[in-house]
Amino acid sequence: MNLVSGRVKRVSKKKEKNNKIIIGTTVCLVALLAIIGIFKLNKEVNDTMKKTNESINLGVKEKRLIEDEEYLLLTNYEDYKMYFDDDKVKKEDFNSNNYLLIQSNYDSCSEEDLKIDNYSFDNNSVTVKFTYKAKCGLCAPRYIYNLVKLDKKITDPEVKIEYKAINDPECDDTIAYKPMIYLYPEKEINIKVKLGNEKYLTTTYPKYKGEWNVRAYPSGKLIDNNTGRELYGLYWEGNNHIAELKSEGFVIKGEDTISFLEEKLEVLGLNEREANEFIVFWLPKLEVNNYNYIRFETKEEIDTYMPLAIDPKPTSIIRILMDFKPLDKKIEVEEQQLKTPYRTGYTVVEWGGSLIK
């Protein structure tokens, strides 16, 4: 019995050893398959990331191509040829892809190297992120156009477009930034526009020589009577304005900038297009801050440092200047009470902003 028992024990140990070998081999095989799977997954992810960075820069144009929107979905080659006469996109490209045409306001005096950093899409949601280098100064805006490639199945995208400066330049705090004047007569007429404190002007477009003389249309389109160039607004910048933090205003989280401006600009009388251009310009400077103090100057305050004379005289004049100061922490101020201006008939609209140091 002892001899048999001993043999049984030795056989058990041999089986145990064989089992260990089998288990060890299985574990190694599973691990190898897992590594191969991870490698393939990483490759798929990398391939996807590569696809989501395929964008095409179509250059800068003086005129707006897309009315009232920042983007347009192109689903066929004929749509593309309506806007661009080049071969950057071919007819066969639309067999498997749609393209999102993005229209960005571009001011070469305040920004440079505006480009798509990356974009991604998930089902019908598309996020496009731009970066640019900020500069001190402003000039007349133009429009820069980019295409991003989407799956053919995306036909009604929800689009989010973000702009982020890669730097923070130190700029003159006495400048009234980006004042843009829009003219909306009830019929096609010639209009003369004069700025009261010409000696303080630092930049203008078209070039200001005592006055602007334009042919204006009810749509807002302008023709410079001196050059024949088509415009959509008159731009000026002056250095006689000093913005100050006052006891009234608003303190808004940077992340709440869009909803705040959409609400307040409507109260202040801007239409959709004007509000869109205002937000597109100021959003990158506001949403990156923890908080912002914001105050809208009254028309009387604006008239004091830069009077505006227009011939023939309009029925309605709306002047908006937003003073703002970036804040690390929230402060308490009395909420500013805004009044909705009278907007009817022949209307003139002006908006701008100024940084409080």
C-alpha cells in the first residue's frame, strides 16, 4: 500500500506540473492576443485621429459668402462650385464624403495664423477647434474659409466651433477696439459719415479723410464712392477712451459668455447678424477667463469722446461699447439696467469694445 500510495502521489505531482504548463501557456497566449488587440485598437484610434485632422484652407475673401451663419454643409460637388472655382476638392470626393464649409471672421491686425487645430465628429455632432496668435490692433474684418471632411452619413450636423488664442499680448488700454458702423437706409442713397474727434483716430477702413462717403442699400451693403469697393461696414479705432471699472455692470463666468451676450445684445437692439459678428470677435477674449466684469456704455457716454454725424440724418442710431475686465475671482457689483433702443426706419448701428486695465 505504501508503494502504490507513493506512485499515486508522484503521478499527481506530474499532472499538477502539466496543468501548470498548460495554464502558463494559456495565460501567455491570452496576453499575446490582448497585446495584438490593443495594437490594432491603437492603430484604429490613430487612423481616426488622422481623419479628424483632414481640413482644407480655402483662403481669405473680402466678401461674406454665407449669410447669417458660420458654416454650411456641402453634400455635392455642385454646391462646392457655387462658392469656389478651384480643384482643391474634386467631384469624386463627394462619393464618400460630405464637407463642412466654415466661415470665420478674420482681422489680420488683431490675429494671425488662424487655423484649424483639430476637429472631431460623433454621429451628427461636430466640434471644430481653431487656434490663432493674438496681436494688438484692429482693422477691417475679412473672411477666411476652411473645409473639414465628414462621413457621408452626416447630413444634419450639430456644429460647435471654438477659437483659442495661443498667447496673451499686452495691448494699449486706451484704445476703443473694433468700432464698426452699419448703415441701413430705407432706400438706396448716398450717405456721409463724420467722426467728431478725428485727431484721436489711429486706424480706419476705408481710409478716413474728413468723412466717409458711401452709397448705402437697405440690405446694409455699402459702396465706397471714392474707390468703388463694396463694404458691409465702416471701421474706426481711437485712442482717447479710457475704460474704468464702475459700481454697476455684470460679472459673468467665462464659460457663460455666449448665453450672456446673446441675451444682452438682443436687449441692446442688435439683429442676428450684428450680434453674431460681435460674439465671434469678443468670445475668444472673454471665455478663456474665470470671470469677466462687463459694462455697456450709454450712447451719451460714447457721443462724448467720439461724436458721430451722419447726413442724411437717420431715424434710429444705436451705439454699443462694451467695457470688460478679466477677473480671477467673482466680485460684487450692482446689475446694470439696460434700455432697448428705438430701432425703426433708416437705422445706423455701431458696436465696439474696450479692455479695462
